[in-house]
Amino acid sequence: MTGRTMSGATTHLDTVEHAGQSPDTIQPWAELGLKADEYQRIRAILGRRPTSAELAMYSVMWSEHCSYKSSKVHLRQFGDKTTEQMRSVLLAGIGENAGVVDVGDGWAVTFKVESHNHPSYIEPYQGAATGVGGIVRDILAMGARPIAVMDQLRFGAIDHPDTARVVHGVVAGVGGYGNCLGLPNIGGELVFDPCYQGNPLVNALCVGALRHEDLHLANATGEGNLVVLFGARTGGDGIGGVSVLASETFDEKGPSRRPAVQVGDPFAEKVLIECCLELFTAGVVEGIQDLGGAGLSCATSELASAGDGGMAVRLEEVPLRDATLRPEEILMSESQERMMAIVRPDRIDEFMAIARKWDVEAAVIGEVTAGERLTITWHDELIVDVPPRTVAHEGPVYQRPFERPGSQDALQADSALALPRPKTGDELRETVLRLAGSPNLASKEWVTAQYDRYVMGNTALAMPDDAGVVRVDEESGLGVAVATDCNARFAKLDPYAGAQLALSEAYRNVATAGATPLAVTDCLNFGSPEDPGVMWQFAETTRGLADACQVLGTPVTGGNVSLYNSTGDDAIHPTPVVGVLGVMDDVTRRTPSGWRQPGQVIYLLGTTREELSGSEWAWVTHGHLGGVPPKVDLGAERLLGQILVNASRDGLVDAAHDLSDGGLAQALVEACLRYDVGARVWLDEVCERDGISPFTALFSESVARVIVSVPRTEEVRFTDMCTARGQVHARIGVVDSPDEDATLDVQGLFSIPLTELRQAWEPLLRNTFS
Amino acid sequence: MRVGVVTFPGSLDDQDAARAVRLAGGEAVSLWHGDCDLRGVDAVVLPGGFSYGDYLRCGAISRFAPVMEPLIAAAKGGLSVLGICNGFQVLCEAHLLPGALIRNDHRMFVCRDQRLSIERTDTPWTNQYQRGEEIVIPLKNGEGGYVADDATLDMLEGEGRVVARYVGGNPNGSYRNIAGVSNEAGNVVGLMPHPEHATEPFFGPDPRSGTTGLDGMRFFTSLLEKVAAA
Amino acid sequence: MGRIVVDVMPKPEILDPQGKAVAGALARLGYDEFGAVRQGKRFELEVDGEVTPELLGRAREAAGLLLSNPVIEDVVNVSADESADESADDDAVVS
Amino acid sequence: MGRIVVDVMPKPEILDPQGKAVAGALARLGYDEFGAVRQGKRFELEVDGEVTPELLGRAREAAGLLLSNPVIEDVVNVSADESADESADDDAVVS
Ligand SMILES: Nc1ncnc2c1ncn2[C@@H]1O[C@H](COP(=O)(O)OP(=O)(O)O)[C@@H](O)[C@H]1O
Ligand SMILES: [Mg+2]
């Protein structure tokens, strides 16, 4: 047991010298989340007990969140399974703040998705806001201008009494921060499922653009170069855990009041962005790092360990918001809107002038040294003296036991194929309407209307289209498309396939918009790694994703792991959010998801199998989750992608919409409602060819399928291309008139006026949350 | 034609406003909030954004920026000034325009394609529109509710100083559906929605709202017309 | 008719971006005698008749439950507003 | 260290969407004894040393110039905060 009280004269600073002289001092390592063997390892590394400041640094950097100690052994596959050819599009990959992808013409793009789940449950607005703020700084740290954000949100049941609180706060927080930064929000995800009731998921993605030569990496090189901390002042944010140290050391005052919640200041971040970009342009920054989780502990140890020397920091130079902060607390503070730069002494005046121009406070707090140690002093007393790699990169690595849960067999045996199905035209009609108005398929406009999608003037597609598309180069029109996806029900049924299906869907969405998929980021949201069943899900997921990336030739460039997402013993469904980035030469060629021109012909590309387990239909109409998810077919996905990109480039299709949740039925609904233009559809040919019923044709969730609308003049070229490449295709309808009584007419089965369809699809979120 | 676009800390749509000026055939000149200097421009756009985070009240802090000193004087002397969104808020705080903009009545940020009717067409920013013409341009704000006391509202309507009104639903609780107003002479115009975001094909409002997406362009070409005519 | 005032302030240890911006603006305007500034909320609740201790109790409850977010804010005052009936005079303070 | 409090409220005739929303939420929670609710702002300005009449005068100026917009708001109070030095006790009011 560790004692809560420390012996001796504790009002003194715990210096390295003092630590050397008092090896038997009892330290609160357990309260700080360290295991006994981890604490012993720190002592072995240092050859003495750590000072309380060192203990603070190790404990936070060796936490699950910062060290990836449970996930590391699995994440390695992402690098190992990336071939040389896949790597050829990367300017920087895993290990940097974010991966950087070459998109041609001297341009590069960087993107990454990260989680802010737990803070968003405690204080939804600030949790979500600071989540956006954090990922934007990651992108900025690569030398890139942030150009767009996306948010992936998962909440409990839509009608649960606590859901509205979280939804309101999170959506307002994502919007409040992103809108104020002037970053267009170009898409995201919104899912309601009881498994997220006590543990919502708030993931945020940021995309940035830069010229190749502007790439900045996080390292501290060049003896004598200065370490500059700039941005917001450091307060006591996010150091609830470490206040135990303060109270240990300064017990007569008792633990100080430290905020449990970080409050974001998007305005401070906006000026920080502009300031950084001007600093980059002026060429006064040698290395740069954002301050996120673990604050200065992380930034100093990571910069130093990635550099070629050591670093000496004078902690009393850190500008404080709260003068009572102790050195341990300053090291661990997670105050937002801060960055750290390495600057040559002869450029420091220029640096400071630019910071002053933007009213950004900056302070030189140390310098790069010749040695290999990271040393930190507090008013000339040495309180930290460590090898930085041992803090930043050589933390513990766990081979956590994993085991396929015994219940998995029964889950997979409980197929949705046994569920009663609608048969008549009327029953099918009712089902289409019911699904269209269900929580996960209904219009997301109530959310997306709270986000600015226009700012910067480069957004070529945003919600509700399949991918967000933004222009990178105003001259040429060069731009990127990004989509993220994850069907966590599929992942629950089969995590290996589920991860691949998430990739498959995001890949398809990017191609549907007309862009060539290039690279992947992921955010792996799971339950407790100490549960072997969860660990099995995690292992299966990483293996599935890495294998699939290899097949599709899209490397994982970076991402984030969020564990311990559970309420009591109930873990969330495994939720591997996968983001795909694609490039297009001219974003004005992007393909929207709805048809506009009457008379165009509608084709269904891909094969439909009877795949209903885990589907939206099974969930909405029967509350059922069981069986095995749709078959993964990456070869088909790749071919389909090529067809879609060529069709967009050659102007062969006017609209394209991918089939996923809710199957063909929901895709037709959305393609009609996109521009309020109806369609006449027939399913006989597809049913006969694929050996399926109309019900299956409408609601199955087989992969590698899209619907497209083709101008009649291009029909022959389009079908020739499909035939030549072996793309399964069938003409299933024509685009109808956009008049008052436009309908979605599925011949021989049912017909629904678009007004009725809109009435079913549009109001749910507004009515629930307004 | 040199059109100044002011950048305050927290301005967001300044690049967009400058792009719109260029697309209209003008030269965009960037003006810095901290400089007490208009650099001899022929007109000024105060762009959208969250200057100073929109903390305190939108536009309240920027209104005291050094650049506002010569700007206020020049505006009173007849310089053409367009304040868009946050720029509109700055103009109200600076008392160049009457009224104020408060939190949307539904208390949420709203981003949507907004139908407007143009009511005053003798300003340097709107002379290419027809009176009563309906256009669609993006609207995006959290504090876009236009308010003033009844006497002021009556005066604005009586003198024909309402530049644009919301049509097809009031998006933010603005009194009398007012989306934009002008000073008496008409050279100073404030507008909540964003014409600069409807000036380039493929990057403006959605065709679903029955627009080409370019309805905002004439705010900028009007200006060139006016100067050419002068 | 009575009126109850509820004052809510950001917790002292919590970052207050608004107060920070106001402090900066005041300093630029030459009001540098005001160092730190915090910005909070003031609610005025109208009640029929007198402000009774019971009503104040209810207002305190409501302040903790709805008017403040205890994670980041403190209720610093719940009290009867004596000037309720002469609110026209309130303006006087600025003149 | 002294503290000056400045209270700013929306003018009675101007729409107050936040106050209205609060009133609605209170009623839904069963607090229907509170009819109308208005939401304004409370600023706390810190000054070195005592709050002098001069400082109060300067605060009044700042309140009229920056902290309020006279088109839509009234400054309803500018005064010294007597509890400035014992802010730890502030929480007491909710308990
Ligand atoms: N799920 C994942 N897939 C791939 N890379 C990951 C994943 N999780 C983390 N990484 C990579 O590990 C490194 C450390 O991650 P993280 O601590 O989130 O970075 P940061 O410190 O910049 O926030 C990063 O390069 C990140 O991209
Ligand atoms: Mg980082």
C-alpha cells in the first residue's frame, strides 16, 4: 500500500538531489495509475527514485492514453503490412502527429481522426469543443493549414432521457469551436444505439493542406536552439489526477481546487493557427509540436526524444494563468490552445514579432542541449533529469490476453434470415417509410445545419453527400474527398470483417464522390483492454483493417485508440471508425448523391446477396442483432471504385450514391430527396439475376454497390466500360420529373409521393431535439 | 477599383470576400485591424467571422480597432462600406447603422441557403438587383437576430432603408424579417447572409433551392458599376 | 411584483475566454486599472407578489439545477432585488 | 484586492431568447412560480487595493462604453463587491 502522507519536511521542492538522498520516500505511484512493476522500471531507468515531477511525467506518459501500452503490439501491423508501393504516396506516416499524403502538383494533405469520448460525457459542450481543438492542433503541427473538419458522433438511444442533454451539448460544442475557427465541417457520422448510453463517442477529424516544402516534423535539433512555448497561458486544466502529488508534497494546504473540465477558447486557437502559419511562412520554426494530452510532459519529451540532442527547460518561465500551480502540475496541465516550437536564436526576434502581431503570448522556456537528457529546473533547482525516450517512446508494452468470447458462436448463429419479412407491396412500402424515419437513417439536417460548411469558399461537397470534398488548389481545382464510416453492429458480429466493412464503405464513399482513394486514418473505440473478450475484438479489428488496407493499397497513416469505453461491465460495440482520403484533379467534377435530370437512366452496380444480419432493417423492425455481417469483397470494391472515378472524370454519370445502411431502399429515398426529383424503378431483372426477392433487393446490405444516374447520351459508353471491365451492372430505372407530385415508384410494388417520403425522413431529429 | 477587406483577429470570411471582389473584377486590398490606415481604397468590406471570438457581444470589441477610426470617418463621408454578418455587427456596434444583432431566437447556430428579397437598390452594393427581386445566398450565424425599437424600425421602413428581408421563413427571429439595412445615404450597408459565398459555380448554395448559386455576385459587381458611373 | 436575482460565475479555476477578451479590450481602451475580468450571468426571475423565503429557496434549487452548470460554474448569489419596483431608476447608475 | 461588479440586462422591450428559454425550461421542471425570466451579464473586474469612488467612476464609464450596448441593454448596477476577499464563501448560497 502506498501511503497518502509523505514523511519529512515536505514543503521543500522534491529535487533530483533530494530524490537521490531519500530513496525510501513513499510515493503515490498507484494513485497516479502506475503498476508496481512500472514504478520499479522507472527507478531502474533513473537509478534512483523519481522526483515527484518525474513521477508526474512518467505516470501520464505511460498511461494507456499516451503510451498505447495495450494496443501497440497490434497497431504495429499497420506499419508492417504497408508495402513500399503503398508508402510511396506518404511524405510522413505513423509516428508523426498525423500522416502526410502527397496529392500531386507539389501539394500534400494531412488528416487524422481522434477521440474525445470521456470528457464529452462529463461536459458535452466543452468535451466536444476541445476535441475539435485538439485534432486541429495536431494537423497544424505538421506545418499544414487546417482546411476542414468532420465529426463522428455516437449516442445512446434517441428516446432515452439523458440523450438529449449529450446531443445538444456535443453538437453545439463541435459547431461552436469549428465554426469559430472558420473551418468548414464537411461531414461526419451520427449513430444512436443503446450501447453508447453511458459512454457516447465523440470523434473528430481534421484535414490540412500544405506545400511539400512546408512539412514540419516534431523534433528538437540543433544545440543552442530555443524552446518556445506559445499560445494560451497554462492553468490547472485536466490535472485532477496529479493533484494527489501536490497534496502529498504540500499537505498543510490540502489539495488545491483544480478543474475537472477543460474549457476551450476557439478564438485563441484561431489566432494561434494564423500565427503558426505566418511563422511557417517566415521560416522561423525548426520543429513544432502541439500540446494536447499530457501537455508539457508530452511536448518536451517527444520533441527531445525525436531530436538529436537533449533539452533543458526552465519551468518557471512558463506563463501561468494560475500562479499557485506547482511544477508537477505545470508539467501535466492540459490547458488548451498551446504549441511548442524550436527556434534558432538568430530568428527569435522575428518569431516574437509575429507572435506579438497576433497577440499570442510566447515565452522562451529552454534550449536544445548537446547531451541526451531532458532536464527541467524550477528556479535553478533540478527537478527532472531523464532520458526523454524512456518517457515518450519506451513506456510499457503489454501483451494483453485475448480470447474469443464464448457467446460469439450463439450470436453468430442467431441469423436475421429467420425474421418475419414484409411481403406485399403495401408492407414493403410501410417498411421503406419506417426505415427512412428511423433514428439512424432519418435526415441529419438538425445537426448539420449547426455547422458552417461554406467558410473558406472551397467546399465542393458536404453533407448530405457521400463524402466531403474540398478544393486544395484554387488555380487547378485540385482537391480531396474524405469519408469516415463504421457499422459497429457488423463489428460486434465479426470484428475482423467489421473493420474491413468500415474501410470498404468509406473507400466506396470517396470513390462515389469521384475521388481516387489514397490513404486511411482510424479511431479505434473499444471497451476495457483488461477484458480478454474486448481485447480479442481489438486484435481482430486491427488484423482485419491492416489486411484490407493492403488489398486496397491504402496505407493507414495515423489514428487514435480509445479504450475503456464501457458502462459498468458493458462495453460498447467495437467501433473502429475508418476515414479514407481520396484525391481528385478538379473538384468541380465531383459527383453529387442525388439525380436532377429527368430521363436519365438509373443503374445499380454490384451484386446483391441475401445479407440481412446486422442490417438496419433487422434492427429497426425487430430490434435484432445476430448472425454474420455481409461478406467482404475488396476486389469488387476496388473495381467499383475505378469505374466510379473514371465515370466522374469522363462525365459519364451525373449522380452516384452508395448503398449501405438500409440498402437500396434507403439509397433510392436519399437520391430522390436530395433534389426533390422522383424516379421509376423496376427490380425484376436484378431479382432474377441475383436470385433474390424484391424484399432482399431493397433491404439487403451487400457491399460494393452504388446507384448512378447516367445521361442517355452517355449510356452506351458507360455500359461498355462496365462490360469491358467486368463490373456487374443492371439498368433499374429512370429519373422522373421534379414536379409537384414527384414520386418514388417501384413498379409492381408501391409508389410513394416525395412529399410523403420527406415527411417520414425529415422531421425526426428536429422534433426530438428542438 | 480597389476594395479593402479588413482582417480582425478572428475574421473568417476575409479570404472569401477578397475572392469575390476579384471574381467581380476588382482588386482586393487587405487591411489590418491594427493599422490606422485605409490604404486609399475605394470601398471596404467588413467580412464575416468571430472577431475576438464574438465574446462580450459580436462586434463589440472590434468596433474599437484602430482601423475603425478612419473607417468610421470615411463612411460618414460617403465611402462605400459593406458589413457582412460579423461585419454587420461591427457596423451596428460602431453606430454607423441603427439597431443591433442578438442571439438567434432558437439559440442555435444556423447554416442554410436563405431566400431574400432585395428592397433597396440605390446603394453602391445593390444597384444591379431589381427591387423585390428574390435571391438565394448562404446564411450562417449564431447571433443574427436583428433588433431595434419600434421607432427605429418604422424609420428604417419609412425611409426605405431596409436593404433585404428574409423570405420563406425567418431564420433567426429578426424583427420584421430584416436581413440587411443601410444608413441614410445608402453607402453603408449591413447584411446578415453571405453574398460572397454565392459567387463561384460549385461552391455556393445548393441547386435544390432553385438557384444558380451565383446570386451574391451582383453585390460586388454593383460596386464596380457605381464607380465606373461616377 | 417581486424579482429574484441569481448570479452565476465561471468557477475561479476554470478558463473564462470571455472575461479574458473583455480584459484585453478594456486595457486597449486605456482602462488598465482593471486587471482580471470574469464574465458570468445574471438572471432576473419575476414572481407574483412578495419575495418570500420559500420562493428564495425554490430559486436556489433552480439555480443549482438549471441556471448553472456545477461542473464549470458557481452560483454566487440568490437574493431578492429590492429595486424591482423602481427599475426605471436602474439606468441612473451609468449617468 | 478589490472587486467591482457590473450588471448588464437586456432592455425590457428587446427580445431575450435566452431568458425565454430559461423560463420555459423552469416551467417544464415544475418551477412555475417564476413567470418571466431575463438573462443578462455580470462582470467582475478586479482592482488592486480598495475600490475607490474614482475606480467606480471609471468602471461606470467602461460599462457604458464597452460592457453594454445602449441600443439593447441597460447597465443596472455598478458597485463594489464586498465579498471580494472571502470568495470561498460564495458557494455557501447554494447549499
Ligand atoms: N489506431 C491507430 N492507427 C494507426 N496509428 C495510430 C493509431 N492510434 C495511434 N496511432 C499513431 O500513434 C501515434 C501516437 O498517437 P497519438 O498519441 O494520438 O498522437 P498525438 O500525440 O499526436 O495525439 C500517432 O502517430 C498516431 O497516428
Ligand atoms: Mg500530436
